[in-house]
Amino acid sequence: MSVFSIIHLFKFVSIPTEYKGVHALSCDTASLKQLINRRSDKTAVGSSYRTGDHFVHGYNNNSVGDTAQTSTIVNSKFAYGFYAVSEKHLIAAMVNVNRLRRLSVTKADFVILTNVKTNLNISNDVRLTPYSQLRSPQGYYTDCFTKLIFFNMTQYERVIFLDVDVLVLKPLDSLFRLPDVPIASPIAYWLDPPMFTAAFLVIKLNVTLFDVFVKKIDDIMKINLFDMDLFNFFYRHKKDDHERYTFPELLLLPGYFLTMSPHLGTNKIEWNDQKRPKNVSSPFLDQDKLNDVTHVVHFSGGPKPWDLQESVIRQGSANLTFWQKYNLEFKNEFNDISRNRLRSSHV
């Protein structure tokens, strides 16, 4: 199916009225700081927003697992969100929960959408939340549309959503105080034409938007595409007849907020996946500088760090590249949680 045909499928989607007039924003780090500082005091750190534990369509607040602890939530209007379709995914989410807990100063909940039964001793500031499955592909992209449910968690003002195959390197909590746009996301610098990634989303909660997205799942699946495509086809607007596109309803974050892990080891990625370009060159010419500014590393594709042997990660280099460094960090923290499953991960 041609790009024109794909875009045509989404022409009839109208942007909710409340989002009209929101201009395209693309920011570097300095601009982000200025935007954040303009936010009013109503979003001050630590203020209370939650009115109770009422959960609406798509999820509920029952705990998951035979030995999971009852959650003690911190009464925040902000949350970090993940979803996990296997126990490995659940452990991977906890790797990043532990990192965010150490790095963050803003009070925020941790919410993991999962239907996995586990005997992991989950720390008591984490909410394991069962969910009603949305229609989704099978295989690698199983339940990829689950992240849409975070748009429906109206007890929060904002959720920072992350896929579980990432490693958080820097604090992210300043992103809770971005301007009032429905989505902020790093630019997917590895793709052409431009898109934004669905592996890292700063979500402004809105039930209407959730309903619109859910209604578009069938259209996306008919053309054998996935979550990232749904978001991008919805928000991408054609500027003129020369195939130039803008994203007028969202905030684009710099690409180094989410760096592809191979680009921390090489300037060029050679993909095996037929849905991706065969070769992707990094726009970041200085790997040391890229490492310094990267906020989140994304282990896109496979194999994932938790499936790699340490000897394989170390193979072929006397001096560790950043790619090796972060794969080893992830694997070691993953293994620590897995080994200590009968002990609380947070005291």
C-alpha cells in the first residue's frame, strides 16, 4: 500500500476541538528549560491531584500476582508508566523504576500495566495494574497498543510512558512540567520522513483522545502497522504538495532523549528487520558527546540485554563501547532483581 493510501485512511480523523490552535513545537534542551519555567504554580512539584482510586475503562486497580505487595501510592498527579506482557518485561520495568526512583526529585507514582502472575516481591510504591487487552498484533508487537490506556488514567495530570526495553540514564521528571500539549516525544531521528517515537511518550491525559486512538487500531492493523504508526498518522499533517510534513499538535523532543543503543557503539546500524531501512546512519557524529546527552537508551529490535550472554556482549572489543556498557548495566540490574525475587526491591 502506498504512503498516500495510508495517509488517506486517516484523513477523516478530526483533532479534538480542545487541541486546535496548538502550534508545532520543537525544542532543544535550553528551550525546554525556558518552557518548563513558564509553567504556572498549579503544577508545582509534590502537589496533590488524585481524588481517589477510581479506574475507568481499560484497567482497574487490583493487585497482580500471588505475593505482590499492596501498593502504597504517593498521592501524586504524575506517574511513570510501563506495560509488561511477560515476567521478563516486568523485571525490565523494575530495572527502570529503580533508576527513576534514584534519579527523580518530583513525587510520582509508578504504574505497570500487566496481567502477568508473578512471585516477584514488588516494592510498595509500585502499582501492578491488570488491564483489558485492546486488539493488537501477535509476536514481537504483542499488546503494543496497551500504552494507549495511559491516556485514560484521568487521576493523573501527566504520565511519562516508557517501553520496557530501555535504560534510563538521566532524570526525566522535568518533563512533567512541559506546556499543555497532548503528547511530547523524542524525534525518531533514524527515520525518514520524520516521525516521533512511541517508546517514550509524555502523555497529557484525555479520555476523548483515548477513544479516538482505540477506534483507529483496526485501520492500523489492516495495513500491518503498529503503535508508532498510529500516533504518527494521526498527528502528521501535510504542509504542502511536496510531501512536507509537520506535527502541529505535539512537542518534539531532541532525538538524544531516546538514543538507539547501537548508535552508542557504531555510527551505522544494519537492520535485519524488513520493515526498517537496511542501513541507518547516526546524525550524532561524536559518540562521547552523544553518551553525555542521552537521557534514555533504547534496545530496539533484538536480542534484548536480558537474553544476551555476558560473553556475547563483551565480544570483539578490549575496551567497552557505550553499547556494551549499557547492555551490561541493564543485564546486571535485571539479574539482581531476578535473583532477589523473594526480597523487597525497595525498603
